[in-house]
Amino acid sequence: MIRLGILFGGRSGEHEISLMSATSVIRAIDKEKFSLVLIGITKEGNWLLYDGPVDQIEDGSWQETAEAALEQNPEKYALTVLGSGGKSLKDRIDFALPVLHGPYGEDGTIQGLFEMADIPYGGCGVLGSAAAMDKALAKEVFAKENLPICRHLNLYKEEALGDLDRTIDRVEKFLPYPIFVKPANMGSSVGISKAKNTGELRAAIKEAVKYDRRLVLEEGLDCREIETGILGNHDPAAAAVGEILPSEEFYSYTAKYFDGGQSKLCIPADIPAEVAEEIKSIAVEAYKLLDCAGFARVDFFLERGTNKIFLNEINTIPGFTKYSMFPLLWAEAGVPYSELIERIIRLGFERYEDRRG
């Protein structure tokens, strides 16, 4: 039986979302095929083995339970991430499935650790993870290959705050309001603001730099938010195309996870078939362009009135809760939740064998 290491939590601002996603994944996995090894990472970056109730993961109380177990029985629960001996990560698991959103989980860092430890893992490799996570870099790559993206401006924290008045003047000359201000390396809409005037733009920049030293500023389009899912390594395929109907002005962190279900997901999206097919084609092209593997969700804007498509970003470890778009898109395409997870694991093993030659 495969010893499947599921990693959750992490040091990013999306820690709580990871707990929600991991809980759903753990409940869905076929326990007759996989022996689960649960590894929680605290906000401080401590790695803890956890074998308590699954419900405690979602509410965050898992950490206290894991720390108590380690104190009472260090021989059983001690974990060496890298190194030799019976307590190393490689000695405990056969495959790693990181359910870690945002920095230190989705950005190539933990993927590099798995590579160093020679552990097969689910999802994109180091390059694909890092390139997709950095929205500023990804947009530059997409632009060079003439993929359709909206008008944007990349800024560094030092540049923006060094002379904020000058920065705002530069932005206002290049982008019309409203303007979306985003940290380049965050997900789940953390740190994103929509600015409609100079005062709001000033506040939005100050908020975004709390999360990253690289920012992306984009023109605010009158658009619909469209997404599709991708599975595959060398020959990736797209799932159904869905639309987000947010409860707020845009699909913010609150609207995604804490609005009591007021935001709606429309699957399949109510768009012309030819538009859906073009979105799928662009999604696959973008996925391959960034050297993605395993799985990802690709997000788009669809301009109202024209149906003009704009590629927004690629999420290499998308939300995996029971309400999340990625598993629902694949369910619509005929791949149920538990099978989806198993496909991701198979693709990870396939990629591992390919790298070994």
C-alpha cells in the first residue's frame, strides 16, 4: 500500500484555506489504496506528524494535538525533513501530496525540497510552480507569446514606496480606473484591492506590499470571471469551463470562503461553445508554456458585450474544498473527486519516473 504523505497548513497567508482543502482531500481518499501520513506545517514553519481526528485539521486544533503527541512520544512523532535514519521524510512516505496554497507551498520551494529528498510528488515541478505563482513574471511570459492578457503594470515595493506620489502619477498615466492592485505571489485573492480613485490606489498599494515586494496593477475590466481545470503532463487536457458569480464586487478572499455560500459557481458557464473551446485551448497553451505538470486551474476574464478573452493567471495548487471550482469542473467533465486525486498521484509518479530516465 502506498504511504501517501499529505502536507497541509504552511507559512503563507492562505494557511486556513489549506486546512479546509486538506480536510476535504483526506476524507475523499480511498483508504484501502493509500496509507495516509498527515504532516501539518505551522504558521511558524514547524513540521508535525498528525494522526488525530480529521475534524481538528479544519478548525486548526490539530496543532495542539500534534505538539502534545510529540512531547509525550518523541520517538514515534519526531520527523527529520531531510537526512538519513528511520525518522526522515523519505523513510516515512512514498509520495507527497502538498495541499499548501500560496508561498512556501505553491511557489516551487517545497517542490525543490521534494526533489532534493528524491520523493515523488503531486503537481507542478519547481519551474512551473515558481513561474505560475509569480503573476508579474507569468504575464511577461504570456505577453511574449502573444497570449491575450489585460493591460497591466509591474512594480517593486521599493520602487512604489520610495516615492509613492510619483508612482501613483505613473500608474494613473498608464492605467484607467478602476485598477486592481495585487501581490505578485499570493493566491485566494489575499491582499488584492480594487481602486477607483487616487486615495484608494494609495491604500491598495500599501496593503499589497504587506504580502509581497512585487506587485501587479491591472486595468479593471467590465468582465465575467471564467475558469477551467487542467490535468496532465506531456498531453494535458482541459475540464469543463465554469463561471464565478461573486457575492461582492469581485471574487475577494471573503467572497471565496466566508460569505456563507452567497457566491455562486455556474458550471458549465453560460457562454457560446466556441468561446468555451477557445478558453480551453488558451488554458492548455499557457499551462505548457510555464512547464506546468500534474494539474492546475487557469483563470480568465471574459469582457461583457464583446466576449473578448483575457488570460488572468494559473493556480498550480487550486482550492480543493468541496465548494472549490477545480474539483467541480472535473466532476462536470466526468471525473469524480476521489478519482481526480488518484489521477494527480498517478501523474506525479509518471513525472518522477520520466525525470529518472
